[in-house]
Amino acid sequence: MSDSRLDTRARPELDEDAALNLLLRGTGHETGEAYFRALVRNLAECLGTFGAWVTEYDASARRLRALAFQLDGKFITWEGPIDGTPCAEVVEKACFVHLPDRLLELYPGAPELGEMQAVSYMGVPLLEIDGTVIGHLAVLDTRPMPEQPRLATLIQVFAERASAELRRLRAERAIREREERLASLVGGAMDAIVELDADLRITLVNAAAESAFAGRAGALTGSDVRRLLAPEDARRLEALARELGRAEPGRQSAWIQDGLRARTTDGREFPAEATLSCHHRGGRLFHTLILRDVAQRMAAEARIRDLTREATYLREELKELASFEEILGRSPALVAVLHDVEKVAATDASVLVLGETGTGKELVARAIHQASARRDGPLVRLNCAAIPAALIESELFGHEKGAFTGATERREGRFSLADGGTIFLDEIGELSAELQAKLLRVLQEGEFEPVGGSKTRKVDVRVISATNRDLAAMRKEGRFREDLYYRLSVFPLRLPPLRERGDDVVLLADHFARKFARKLGREPILLTESCRMRLRAYDWPGNVRELANVIERALITARGGRLNLDCAVPPPDPGVPRAFAAAESAGEGQVRTVAEMESLERENLRLALAKSDWKVSGAGGAAERLGMKPTTLTSRMKALGLRRPG
């Protein structure tokens, strides 16, 4: 301990803005291991510490494994238990820990601290969406590290970004493991599976295809599959591939009627029943040709198709997770919703999410699923308003081959795909009366029959539904089944519109401004107070989705390092912008403080309310005098603390 005090270098003054800019520049284009190394390097540089690291936590073994660990400017490989170290308190309590001095006296049983002559320590947990600790970020120094609120805030900003990247990597790892399982199943299938490009050249074969065509994968890859078919069947396959390429999604697969006459590489011909399907990957068209043994055709087809569809859903989930915006906001209205999400996630209760368009209903559904015991199962989504009425039953419950015109193969529905997980039914109010009855049966009995089928299927699925319509009113009018309504709304959640979330609009706008600046390759633009007032004044009928669009448009047309809200935000209600107009004109004359601007707005609203005898809405009300919506006026009154005297 005494030796450590020989380090008498003065600690550099922390410049929080410079540190954040360094963080953005140093990590903005990195992912995975490179991201964590850049994060740790920049963290140690910003704080001037001897060491910094980010780790992943294995709860079953109570051990930490370094994702990036830097000491005295050098990266090392490290893994160890948390017991007897300051990291244990960070992980076990899931809290920020700062030990400014006398570290060796507090942890005498940690020999590594003595070897490093450690004096001070600061650590922050890395959290999953549900609050589970998945790792931690820490710094250590050979000098005291006095308490600085800005220092604590900065390291927590670093930790939030590290948490997001670690969550992405863990999700990617889960997807990779599932795809490896799918690859092993396909590779071990008895049916020959051949992937073709748009020109019908072979890009991939499984072991059964190598055996069927009597050729190794290396020799088959790149060859034209038509050379392995009888001339007439080669023309049929080519015509079917063109037809499927033009078909709408969901209809891009078909049985090859009467099968194919295939040929091995040594010229031997053999009959085979076959299917052809097409899909897009990376903007390119591919086909999958499956040659089936007749006796085992049905079992192998169902197995491969189900796994392929599951992999497709998992890929889509990974893409969305990579760009997933966390639910941002500090308003009491949103915090109350998040508390309800936390409570209901631990159950299997059906949840009905109510809210206007753009309030984030699907984000809430994802949060419930991720925090539930079903998180390892699939989350399958369906927008009931986006599917034609004639097809939605098949989409929900699947269909048998020949169930209707165009049903050339058996297809699993969304409920089958969601078995063991969660299904999210958006725009639930658009379901027909007939489908409402069938959905009720699934909720009550956990069973259904596919279209054209007679065999009952059992599933274990949690249902989360959402709508921007008034289901209660539809129920009273007889347009929505009362029994289904009560089954769906075991736990109703109302998402507040953006106009009821106070200063969340500014928090979200700052977030979107940073996000789109990175996307456009520009330097971040800070919102001015006049921009903030203008954003607060607008009613946001399109909610968060509209706000994101407005900020992106304002950033694209930005001038002189300032957001161009003039062309992005519709004209705000005239009553509120009197203070805003003063702020705009102040740019040419007197500059007013934030407090002065709020005082101007408060006085303007108080004057209008006083002249209306504190009547807010209706004829002669303050909202009418100000030319603004009553809801906007009520929101601004709350924000500015305006109350009727007495």
C-alpha cells in the first residue's frame, strides 16, 4: 500500500464532452472484440487510469471472463472468480461501486491487487434487458480516485454502450448455435438437398445429395444442375424456377409434379420426387431443390421446412435486435408502464397493449417476451391488418396441401412456429368474427386445426395483442366478441402518447439526433433551447415514429450545424410559440436564458387562462384563445406548474 503512493502524478482534469466525443469516435465503427478493446482503451485514456476492463459474467461458476483487459497500456488475457474482489459487489448487488482509496486494506485477500499496487477502483454492472447482470465494466488506478459526479456519469455511459454490444453478441451467439443445429440436421438428412443460385448453378449440397449424384461437394459446386437432369425435366425445372421467382412471398415453393428424372455424374438415371422453393439472401435470389425418398418424404419435408422457417424468423429477430432502440424515457407515465411490464412478464397472462400509432407497442411486446421465462423460445409476430382476410386464417393456423387453390404444399402457421414461445398479434381489432371464435379456442384450449385439416394441434403459446382501436367500444357495439376481449385483456397496458410524456420528447430527440448523425456520417448536433421548445410545443399525432422521421429530416436539411426544424416540424399551435417566437427573434437581438423563456411561456398561458376564467377547453376557453389543442395546453400547464388559484 505504501509503495503505491509513490505514484504522485496529478490526475488530469476530466473533460466530459471531450471524453464522450472520444468514445463516439473511437467505438462508433467497431463491433465485437474490436469494439470492447477500443472501449477499454478510450476509457483508460479518458479517465487517466492504470487499468480498465470489460468482462462477461458466468453466474453458474461465479467467474468473470475478460472481453478486453488493459493494464498499463497493454492488453492481457484474464479470467477469474469474483469472490474476494471488489467486482463481487458490483455483480451481486448490480450496482455502481466506487472505492476512492485504500483498496488493499479493504481487500487484503486479493493478491492480484497487491501485484498491481492498486489504490482505487470503480465498477459498473452490464445488464440484460430484464436487469440480469451479464458482465461488468471497471477501472483501477495506482492513485486515489476522488469522487466526481461527472466521472461516475461518464463510466455509466460507457457501461450502457458496452451492455448493448454484449447483448447483441449474446443474441448473435444464440442464433449461430441454432443455425449450426439446423446445418447439422440438414447435413444429416436422408433427403438430397441442393441450393442453387439464380442461374441454377449449384452453390451448396448436403451429404445425401453427394451420395445421390455420386459426386463430391467440391466437384458439384458451380456446375449447372440442369446437366444432372433429363433434358425435358431440366426445362420443367427452369420454367418452375422463373414462375416461383415472380410469385408473391409465401407462395414461392411448389411440389414438382410427377417428380424428376435425375442423373448421377457417371450418367446413371434415377426417378425422384422433388420440391423447389426460392428465397432471397443478401439481395440475391436462391433456390432450394429437395429430392426425396418417397417412403420418408412427408416426415423429412415437415422437419426441414419447420427448421428453415424457424431459422428465417431468428434471422429477422437478430436484424431487428441489431437496430433495436431501447425504450427511452423518464416520464412518470412511461415509468409506470415499464413497472407493469416487469410485473406481468414473470407470468403467462395474456397482455393487451393499447396505444396510438407509433407509441411503441411492438417494443413493449418484445420487452415482455425478453423478460419472461419464454425468452429462449421464439417471438412470432403477425400484423392482422397487413394480411388479406382470405389468407389470415392460413397464416395463423397453417394449412394442408390442397386445402384451397394454390395450396400446393402443407404449411405451418404462426401459432405452430410460436409453440413454446410468444405470439404478438398487432391490430387485433381487424380480425373477422369467424377468426375471433377460432382465436378464442386457442386461448381457452390451446388447440386448433389447420385449414383443410382434421387433426387437432396442441400448442403452448403466450398471446400478446395490440391495437390502436377502442376494443371496449367495439365490444359494446357487437363488433368484437366479449369473451375474446376478456381473454385478451387479462392484463391491459395503455401506452401513453408522446404528448403525455413531458420532456421525454427532448430525450428521444437527442437520441435520434445522435443515431441519425452516425448513420449520415456527420458530427452530432446538440439541440438548442429553441429547438427543444418547438419540439415540446408540437402535439405529435404520429408519436415516437413521427418524431424519428422529423429529426432525421431536420438533420438531412441541417444548416450551419443547427437542425432545420422549419422544414421538418409542422407549424406548432400558435398559443405556445409566442415564447418560442421571442426566442427566435432573440437570436438577432437579446439572448434569453432558459428560465426567461419558460417565464415568458408561463406568463402567456396564465394570461390566457385568467381571461377565460381558467376554462381550458370549449367555446371561450383558453385553448381556443391560444389557438392550440386542449390536450397540448393541459400538458404544458403540468410542465410549467400552472394551477388555478385557490
